[in-house]
Amino acid sequence: MPFVGRKRELHQLAELLSHPPAVVLLEGEAGVGKTRLLDELIGFPLLIGRCHPMRFPYGPVVEALREACPPPDLNPITGALRPLLPEVAHLLPPAPPPLSEPQVERHRLFRAVLSLLDSLRPITLVVEDVHWVDPDTRELLAFLARCLPAAVNLVLTYRAEDLSHPAAEVLAHLPPHIDHAEIALAPFDAVETALLAEQLLPDPGDLWPLTRGVPVAIEQLARMLAEGRQPGTPPALRDAVLLKLGTLPLAARKLVQAAAVLGQPATERTLAALAGVPPERIERGLAEALRRGLLVETTPGLYGLRQPLATQAVRDSIAPAARRRLQHRIDTPTQPQGTLSPREEQVVRLAADGLTNREIAENLVLSPRTVEVHVANALRKLGLTSRRQLRAT
Ligand SMILES: Nc1ncnc2c1ncn2[C@@H]1O[C@H](COP(=O)(O)OP(=O)(O)O)[C@@H](O)[C@H]1O
Ligand SMILES: [Mg+2]
């Protein structure tokens, strides 16, 4: 499939790798195109290992090095890798005798990896999906980064929202001769989305609103449309969203569910009221939902889900009775005097932006008469006498 956009990022990456030793952090949400960008690198020998959710000790480094074709005359220390790399053990020197001190043995193993990489230069070690890194590999990567031999690069890819530790830690204490950079891949803009969509479908229409430019979502949606299915949530996107939702603490999960049922960005207070989250849990719950990328701050002070398809996936995952309860709370003001219901808050925000009742009605898919009632109730609760005063709120 043709490659779309990413000229600047590809150029930056190639430039860095052309001047080893360099450490590159490549960050972006799931399906945004990190792996694809690396696929497009031409002329750079790569060894690629992936981290997996099972977090096997040294898993990604073993995966990468077992593909290596080491030259003869290796440093004897590389023999320490024999037990980890049975696939290439016959190409390695004899294993050195075991050491009684585990930390010393570990240091020897780290030096063996370094030495094997050195023997393969020029080479770039790529460790993908570092948000799933195991503790041993994490330490090994920090060690490698600081000791990178000439003509050896290190590239790490990850999703910031799934990291439990800062990936930038590998950049700490790098000697000055090691170049380093962080490259962030953003979703496509509308033009790039259309370019990719046109490669996939003869007459795709505008897929940006549903996919927000995430290439994997564009591909999956295009496939659904090509198969004549209704545009819905592609299974991979749904599973990724629900998997992540399932690992959130309860308060955060409830806020995301409330945002999904509401279907439009809302304030922290509105979401918490809808979700029934106690005040002391709101701040942490919201912070966690934001950190994990399930909610985004769409405009200052307003939070919603990133993609309509993710909204749909979350909404569909809520049990019908719970969804009805949430919907009921959205439509029924049960707040104490002086507090606006979620719907009233939405109406007030739009009225404060200068929209007429008819425009608000169209925006929120309500009747103008309902909007009028909401405006009147909100004004009364806020102690105001005219909607013009809302502009100051
Ligand atoms: N720049 C691009 N041009 C065309 N297709 C892309 C581009 N970036 C990503 N894709 C496609 O989107 C899908 C997801 O990309 P991938 O690189 O696997 O994402 P990530 O590694 O960030 O999770 C793949 O099928 C890939 O081919
Ligand atoms: Mg990938």
C-alpha cells in the first residue's frame, strides 16, 4: 500500500541514523504509523525486536539478536549469550563459566550484547512497543544507550499513553558524542486522510471525522465500506479501546463512559455528575483517563473521547440498563438548586457563544422548544435575567 505523508519525520529519522551513534525515540498512539515509518527506511540495516504485553525478560532483545548473522572472530564475551540465543549459538564462542554473583553475571550479559552489536556494525537496533518493556530489558536499553559503539544506533518506539515510566529515561546521562532525538507521530490531517482513503476506496467520502486521521482506523473503516457494511467501529479499534477501558480505575472508567453516552465534550463537573463519581475521585480519575488517551481535552476545560468510533465502541460496551440510566441523567435535571444539569450546561455554553436557540437545537439534536426551556431553567438557576448575561459566564 502506498506510503502517505511523513516526509519530514522520515527525513529526520534517516538523518539521525546516518550519523551514528544516535538514540531515537519514536512516539505515537496505536496505529498511527510508527512501524510503517520504520518499514520505509531504505538502506539502513536494522535488527528489530518487539516488546509484548507478557513482558518476557530480555524478550525484545532476544527477538532482535536471534536474527543476527555475526561474523567470525567474535569477542569471547559474546559466548555469554549462548543460553539466550540457541538459534545462533553455533556461531558464538563457547559460553563462559557461570559467575556466583548475579549482578556481575548481568553486567557480563549486558557487555555481551554490546559486543555483539559492535560486531554487526553498521547496525540499528530497533525495540518496538516499549510501553510493554520488561524491567530487565529496560535496564539493558539504558545501558546500551549510554555505551553505544560507533556505527550503532538505537531506536525505541512506544505509545506515550500506555507508558508507566518515562521513555526519555534512556536519554539520561548520554555522553555528548551520542546524538539523540524524540520524534512524535501525530495522526494525519484531513488532506493526508483523504490521500490514504483514496488509495483504499474509489469514492471514500470524508473519513476524517470518523477516524480523526489515525491510519489504522482509516484502513479499517475503508475496508468496512468496501465490503458494503455500515460505517461502524472497526473490530481492532473497538478491541483496543475496550482493552484499555478495562484496565482503568473505576472512577476513570465511569468518566469515559459518561463522556461516551453524552457524545460531546463536557466539563469535568458535568462528567462527574453524570457518572456519579465522588468529588475526591474526580481529579485522579480524569487525569488517568487523559493519561491513557481515552479522554482528550478538546477545548480548554472540555473533555471528550478522541474519535467518534471510539465513542461508539465505549457506548456499545455499556450494559443497556446502565446506558439508559446515564441517558436519563443527561436528560433529567436532578441537580440541587443552582447547579446546572449536563444538558443545561451544554445549552448554556452554546448560548454563551452567541448561538440562537435554533442553532443550539440543531447542534444538540433537540427541538427549539426544549432548548428554550433549558435556557430559561439555566438562567433561573444562575440567577440571571437575560441570555446576554450568559456571555459573561
Ligand atoms: N504513512 C502511512 N501511509 C500509508 N499507510 C500507513 C501510514 N502509516 C501507517 N499506515 C498504515 O496504518 C496501519 C497501522 O500502522 P502501524 O505502523 O502498524 O502503526 P503503529 O506501529 O504506530 O501501531 C498499517 O496498516 C500501516 O500500513
Ligand atoms: Mg507498531
